[in-house]
Amino acid sequence: MIRATAFMAGLLAASWAGAAERGAAVREPVRYVVDDAVGPAVWMQRLVGRFRIEGAIHYERYIEPLDPGRRGKLQEETLQFDVNGDPDPESQKILTLRPKVSDWTRSTTGKGDCINFGSGPGLQCVINVEWEDVWGNAVRAGLGGVSNLKPAMILAGLSPRTGSIRFLEVDDKGLAHPGQVVLDGNAVILKPPCVNAPGVWKCEIVVRVEARPDAGILFAQITNRLFFQRAEGGGRENVEELLTVSFSLRRTAQATDASRIPASSPPAQGSR
């Protein structure tokens, strides 16, 4: 009996040892090296160069009347119908919640020029992005109807305290939008503050720029969303406006060092 018990204990011990070895082999982690992180100074260097800009701008406006009667009338006017004259179910469901009363799209073109400056990793860019003006009731003045990027200037550099990228964007009206950049792999995300937006109770601006190493084309998207309330037709209504500008920046032939000055910058006084 003692011999049988010892024999069984030996078998169990051997079995557990084998299982432990097999488990260790199975649980051994497989390590994949994905080098997608990039430092702020290295990323900024990818923006140096001259670019041709092409893309599109899209605008949408949604209105929700607070008066039930006007809300119903607006839904009636904006409801979409199919070929048989019946209300489109998807359109009906969306418009019941938030009728879309206006939208338009325009193509964008332009150019950009970015150079290094200063003793540290500093960056200065001048961009000029244009699209056909939109006038009338299709757009509220100040949000996309007329380009505010013809030209615009961007300064970027490293914060000596945190080592992160700080930026300052100035549009063609001289309005400054400062902020900090968040790195996300090969892209950065900027959330500059809204300025000169009276009567707006909520405003969001998000800029995303993707610059991969040695890429001939960079990509950028600017999203501006406004929420406000206004009086209309004897009642009040909630309004949401959404503007999205998406464009590519294709590298053009590099200029010589002697002429690496942004094209939109005027010559200095007294220069020849």
C-alpha cells in the first residue's frame, strides 16, 4: 500500500512538472516591436518644406425649434421623400430628432511653406487655403462662408518646462489661437480655443495633422462645431453648425537655403 501510494505520488509529481513546463512554454509572451512613437522635435521636422494644398470644405447646420408647432413645420419642410412620394424612413427618423436645414461643399486649393527658425527646434509656417465664397442664408457669417486662411501663420516650438509642442495660429483677421499639441503616433491633435464668437454657448475646434516619416503627402483636418440659441419667428431655437476642412499637403520641389523664406512674407525695410 505504501509502495502504491509512493508510486502514485511520483506519477502526480511528474505530471505536474510536465504540465508546468508546458504551461510556461505556452504562456511565454510573444513580443512585437512597433516603433510608432516619435519625439516632438522629430515630428516637427517632418513639416519643413513647401506644399501644394488640395481638399474640400463641408458645412452643415442643424436647427431644433423650442416651439413644438414650429418644430413640426420645419420637419415638414425638410423631410426627404423617396421616388414613390413616401417619407424616407431614415430621413424621417433623423429629422425628428434634429432637422438639417442647410449644407454645402466646396473644393479647396492653396499652398504652404514651413521653415525652421531659432537655435532650438522651432517651426514657422505660412499657409494660404482658399475656396469659393458662400453668401446668403446658407451660412452664418464667420463660419466657413469666407476663408480665414488666406493667409494664416503658425508658430510652433518646444516648451522648456514640459518638452511638449506649443503652437500659435494666427488667421488672416489677426485673431490668435494658442494651444498645446498632443502627439498620437505619426499624427498630432490640436484643440485651439475659440475666439471672437459672441453669443455662442459652446464651441469646439479640433485640428489633426498626420506626417509620416519621409512622406511626400501630409494630411490635415480641421473641425469646428458651434452650438448657440437664437430668436426666430417669434420663438427660440437651438442651432448647431459643423464645419469640416480636409486637405492634403503634397510636397513640391525644395528651394535653395538662400530662398527658404515664406512666400507671403514681405521683404524687410531697406532690403534690396
